[in-house]
Amino acid sequence: MLQLPPPTPSDLQRAEQLQERFARSFLASNDDRNAPRTVVIVPSLTLDQEVLARISGVHHYEERQLCMLLLLRFPRTRVIYLTSTPIAEPIIDYYLHLLPGIPAQHARRRLTLISSDDASPNPLTEKLLARPRVLQRIREAIPEPETAHMTCFTVTELERALGIALDLPVYGCDPALYHLGTKSGSRKIFREAGLEIPLGYEDLANEDDVGKALAELKKQQPELERAVVKLNDGFSGEGNAIFDFRGAPEGNALDDWIMQRLPHLNFEASGMTWGLYSEKLLAMGGIVEEFVDGDDKRSPSAQLRIDPTGTIETVSTHDQLLGGGNAQIFLGCRFPADESYRIDIQDRGLKVAKVLADEGALGRFSVDFLSVRNKQGAWRHVAIEINLRKGGTTHPFLMLQSLTDGHYCRDTGQFLIPGGEPRYYYASDNLESELYRGLLPFDLIDIAAMNRLHFHGTNQEGVAFHLMGALSEFGKLGIVCIGASYDRAEAYYRETVDILDKEGKAWLRKAGK
């Protein structure tokens, strides 16, 4: 990743001035849907590229933020969407035709797509900073800079530098606060917020630290069978690994036994090796935690936002859908979280948000929990992670919000459409099958049209796709299924999978495979 020189005092001063300007303009226009504004969307995955490379089709994840094109439903809003490589026009057309009450042509005139034309695995922000002419094109596309801002997947020194280069404020945390969203930083914030966390240790710098932490964990909890080792900057669970204590000796032999077995961690990331993992541990540090287990275990998440004025807003709660060998990998989510604990999760997320707001945090973020129900039916919630950025639950909720023009009810934890009825969804980023390889976005849209797999504006239910660029090469796409109940939402999902599988098998038969 590009190593920038340290920002100069004048750079930092200008960044601060831009953020102050943003707070004033946000206060003036936030409640006015007809206020002129320009949103520059930078979906750069500015994270460790070697860890990201373990995710199937990850270079298409810049498309996950295409849901923000639905901001064009506001008639005086302009959107500038930046990508590494051009997005296929059928994908853009698909999103624009999702807009409720706005002609697609009207929206298209207010949309500017700019690509760096660089398919390398480097982060998009790095590519943009290396291309002064592209930066100039972005500046020229902003009609009123004083009402414009930049929104990013995550904010690092690169995104701050891009904001300064474009003279734009950034709707996200200052990189000086980046540590608050690491695995180690999350544990410290949770303690300050008074939340229960798994037994464990943070700020581990190398394999010796990890080995000592595992040994101490086992000594404190002799019955513990498994522990989780996490890289500080892991993404979507790909930086996690499981250590198995079963068969561990007692007494002085424990430490050596752990160090001998450490290279044989059960890695969640496909193709991960101990050599690479230990390098990443040295580079970014990590934590060790007890593996929280139970017969009835859930993974709820609270999504919140701190706006430029410092106001805290509860956005949503979800039950995350996890996969992988040890249920550590994010696959999708169900909204809202279970009725029996969604308000509790929301309130715990608010406690975290207050601590983060006091630290100066800004933008959307999520707080993840592990929840286990005991035999008496009571839930134990342990806080495990802060994602101080947009995440896997961000884009499905934005799609629900934009497609229905509804609102989140903090008192009930439900989402209500204008008629007052609740809406639910089942969303996945990992609908993946060999049967789908070779399908182009246009093919998917054609299949959807033939089988009425779309969002129905009349009853405010249906299906919306994303991540379509990964379909042909990887057989992978994302989907948000919205219904009047959990059962309706999941029925839409099953119907969609059945139809896609049927279509895939039909084409294989035609090809004689």
C-alpha cells in the first residue's frame, strides 16, 4: 500500500476547516430533500490487500456501495461514483430503475461515473491519488464545492489525503481514530462503555504474545476447548483463526505445547498459511479471546451513525448470518434482529456510540455481539467488534430505506413503510454457485424480468440485486429480499435461488455439460 509522507500542519489545518464547513452545511440541508448537494462516493477497500485477496471476487466489492446511487431520489442531489474499472452500463441502469418516483433519465443526468482504469489489486484511493488528471476531472464535476462531501467505505490516511486533494470534507472518522475500530481498540471501548466482553487479551504484537495469551486464557478457564485469534484489521472474519485446546497438557508443559501447535491454527480465510498470518500479526497486531459457545448462539449487530453535528442516531439491528468452518465469516444478515433482544442490542450499541462520539468519531459504524441463550431462556450478550466504517449490513439497509422511503422506529426496532406496516429483509453478499458462472449482468436482469424477480412498488416487497459484476467470473452476487414478514423475505430468497439454479442447469444441458 502507498506510504504517504506525514501530513503537514497546513494539511491538517485544512482538513479540520473542511470538516467544520461540513458540519455547517449538514445542519442547513439535512432535513431538506430538495437542497442541492454533491456526494462523491469512494468505495475503496483500503485494507490489507493480502487478507482481502482471500475473498472470492473481492475486486468487485467496490460495487457494494452502488446502493448509494439511490441518493439520486433526491432531485437536487448529484452523485459522483469512483471506481477502479468502469462499471457495466446494465448495472447502472438497473439501479436507476429502482429509484422510486424519479425518471431514470433525470437521475442519470445527475450521476457522474469516473474510473481510474486500473484493475490492479491496490486500493482505489491509492490509484486516484496517483492520477492528477483524474482528480481534476472529479473537481470539474462538482458544481458547488461548498455543498459537497466525500463518503468512503473506510477512512485512512489515504482517504484524508484524497479529501485534501479534492478540497472536500469526509463523512467518516479521522484516521487518527482508526485504532478505535481495530479488534484491540474495540475491547477497550467496550470496557469504557461498561459492556461485557469475552475473556481475552489485546495489543498482542507477535506469535510469542499470542502463545502467552492462549496459555493464560487456558489457565484462567481450564474447561475452555477453543479460542479465537484475530488480526487487528481483519475484514469480514477473514483475519480470524481458531486454536483448539483439546488434548492440552496441564502444568508447565502447556506453554510449549501451545507454541508447537500455533502454526496449525484453523484459519478462516481460504488458503491462509501460518507464514503469512504471522507476518500480518507482526504488521498489525491482534487479540486472543475465548470461543463463546452455546446450543443457541446468535450474532446480532447494531448499526449506528454519528452525524457531523455530533448527533447519535440508531440506524438498525441485524442478526448476522455467518459461515466458514467455525462460523466466523460474514455471509449476510437478517433484519431486524430477533424481537427478544433487538432493543437490548440497540441500547448497548448506543452506549458504545456515546463513547465514540466523545472521542470525535463520525459516520456510520456497527457493533457486533455474540449472544447465547441459557436454559432459562435469558440471553447473554458479549461485545466482540466495532466496525468503524461501512460494513456488510450497511448497503442492504440503505436499499430498504431508499426503495420504500420508510423509517426505522427506535421504540420497536422495526422498519415502517409510509403506511405504517413493518418490513423485513434477508440479505446475502455470498450467493455463489458454479451454475451462475458465465452469466452477465444483462442475463441476470433478463432472468429477473422473466420471473418477476424485482422489487414491487405496489406492495413494497420483492428482490434487489447487487455485486453483479462478480457474477460472470466467480458465479457470485448479492441479494436483498424484502417482505412483510421474516417468512416472506426468506421465501423470496429461496424462490430466487431456485430460479437461478434452474436457469444455470438449463444452460448446462444446452451446452451438453
